[in-house]
Amino acid sequence: MKFNLKNTIKAFFFMAAVLAQVKCSSSSDPVENPPVDPPVTPPVVVTNDVDFWLTKGNQTVLLAKQSGILGFGTTTNTYANIEVNANQKYQTIDGFGYTLTGGSVEVINQLNAAKRTALLQELFGSGANSIGVSYIRISIGASDLNATPFTYDDLAAGETDLNLEKFSLEKDKTLIAMLKEILVINPKILILATPWSAPIWMKDVASFKGGELKTEYYDVYAKYFVKYIQQMKAEGITIDAVTPQNEPLHDGNNPSMYMSASDQGAFIKNSLGPAFKAANLNVKIIAYDHNCDNPNYPKTILADADAFPFVDGSAFHLYAGDISALTNVFNSYPTKNVYFTEQWTSSDGKFDGDLKWHLRNVIIGSMRNYSKNALEWNLANNSSFGPHTDGGCNMCKGAITITSGDSFERNVGYYIIAHASKFVPMGSTRIQSNSGGNLQNVAFITPSGSKVLIVENDGSETETFNIKFNGKWVTTSLEGGSVGTYTWK
């Protein structure tokens, strides 16, 4: 056999290459790890924790729920904090609402049946499109926002009715009918009743306007209150509280009646309180019902040891003085309640200015000064700011203006109350929140455990801030003159 060296060398190198390839592919030999892609970080999903309802002073947004996401987190920023502390609790809340005047009833009844029903449901209902008014004030007899003045025992000149045999609620039958409808919508609504004047025959002037209650009629007038409460109860209407006199230091209205602090104290301790006790009436007597510039008026009554047991607390308006007067009285008599029962919006007022002032003072201010309620004045009127008595308020703008039989307008007073009433039901409790600068605010916890924060930007520029709760926060902002209500579980 002939030996071929050339072919032998080729075969040798071929086999060496094959063995080398087999060795490199052997599972027992280490191999370089293939490159690994970096782990994919899943996107952070922020869920909405806080619902936010907004009204702007320029009216471009009116009590509208915002669609932005507000999720609690801990990302540090340098914005101001509004810190809410649910462990620090203050007064319980009776409610928010208006005065249902006789004039309000008259104009609401001018709506067609469908529109009228829809309006009452919107005001007093608890549905998604309702604002949940939970407290109303009514007049005992006429207020100045009735078409004419009257009481429930009006007599001819020179006559008296010491046994109140001619007492009748007939002149308020339309008011009573509407109250019954409201109670069907909200059976728990609280009702405060207050007179603008006693019957003329009990006064020292022969006029609905001004004058004083004669001392010899104190007991008869107390029985007048008792009869009113009892007959309203017979109609299915429970009166939760009364004040002895609307604006007792303002005797220039029609109707009206002057009643000094000493006289009111004497009437309560000698007549009204004992009459309620004798009739077994569980109805609160709330003193004063006038401006914040005279906190000494209710304090004078509460300082009387004989009047003190009959008085539940004091009521205030803010046509003069400062809202801090409520704290002044509360600190002096912390076992007695304070209430805020009236503030008007004027026909010549501006939406943006009224929204800011009333949220700062009537809603936030009264609540931060221990009030159990906050009421705006008139619920409804017509386009001429009527009806009203001769000499009564001709500039009082209702929360609602009835413009025709099938239409109405929502005015600034509607939104002032709605930012609280829709979210803070009866039985809620005010809780701690820090307030300062332009971001005026007040916080609550509801009976179901929800937290509510009402914030008013009192400045002219947009403010960005944190709402801090339990160590976490959401960041939000409000334009100048805007109001936000924030709610979370």
C-alpha cells in the first residue's frame, strides 16, 4: 500500500478540529453566560383616594366633581400642608341650610308640579344630584320675607285673647304643606322656629314694627309658643328649637320687636322655660339670634342662674362683629351650644366676593368657632327679590330665584351651603385641621367614617398644597377665589 503523507496530515488536522468542537460543546465545560436583559420595572399605578368637588369664583365651574387622580403617597415636596387629624374632635354638627320663609314657599309653589318636585328633591334629598340640606329655620308667624305681616292671634284694636282661643296656624297652611313634603324627603331634618314679632295686642305699640312685649303678657306669650309647638306637632312637624326673638336689638324691620338681654332672660326663666317644662316639651331654647358684635347679650342671659338651666345655647348672625364671638361665648359657657342662624346675600353682591366671604365666615368660620349649624338666609325669591313686607328686605337674594313656572336659577347662596350640606350630614363631627394664610379650611368626620375637608382660597393666585392624613398626603391646587370640598374614606 502506497503511503500518502499529504493526505495523512489533512486527516489529522480534520480530526483535531472535530475533537476541539466536541470538547467546546461539552456540558461539563464552563461557558460564558449569555447577556441578560435588565428587569422591567412595572409602572406605578396611582389609584384615586380623594374625591374633589370644585366651585370657581368666576362661575366657570359650579359644584362639579373633578376627574383628576388624587392618591395618597409620601413623595416629598415643598408645598404647604393642611394636616387633618381625626383623633382630635370638637362639636357635633346638626346641619346646614336656609330659612324657609313664607315668601320662599309662595314662589316655589309657582313652579309647575314636575319642576317643583325636582327642586325640593334637589335641595333636601340625598341622591347624586341633591345637596342634602339638613337644617331649616322658619318664622313663627310672618317674617319680613312674607308678603304681609301676621301672627297666629291677630285681633281687632283693643281686643285681647288671654286664653289664646283664637290662635290659628291657618295663615301658614301653605308653609305647613311644604314642610310635610320636605319631611317625606328628609324625615330627620331639624327645624328651628323664631318669631319676628309677638301679636300686636301683647306689645306696647299698636304695630307689627318695633315696640316691646309687655311684661304682663310674658306668660301668655310663653303659652303662645307652647300652642304653636303642639299644633305643629299635630300636623306631623317637630320643632327642634326656638329662639325667643329674631334680631332682638333690631326694631326697625317689619315685623320686628325689641327685646333687651335682661328682658329676654326674664322671659326665659319666668315664663318660657317653665311653660315648656310644664307642657313636657323637649324643645331647645336658644338665646339671642343676632349679631356677633354683642356677645355680652347671650352671656348676660347665661350668667343668670335661673335662666341658665332652660337655655341650650346662643345663636348668631354676622351683619356686625367678628365670627370669633362664638368662641368667646363658648369658652365662657362650654356646656352650652352655639349656632349660626342667618346671613344674607345681597341683590347687588358679586358671586366671587360673596362665595369667598361666606365660605370663610359662615361655613368655615362658624364651624371653627364651635357652631353646630350654619344657615344662609332666604331659600328662594322671585326676580324682583320678593315677596317681602312693606318695609321688609327688598335686596335679599335667595339661594334660588324662581324665574318662571318651569325654570329657576341657582345663586351663590346655593353653592355656599351645598359645599357643606352635600358632604357633611347631621351627626358629623368637626376634627382638627391646621388653617392659615389664604387656605382657609375646616374638616369633619361623618357618621360613616368618611373624612371631609372644605378649603377656600382667599387669595387671588393659585395655591398648590398637600392634604396630609395619617402620614401620607395628596397634592392639589385651588385657583384664587375657588372653593374645594375633598372627601376620602
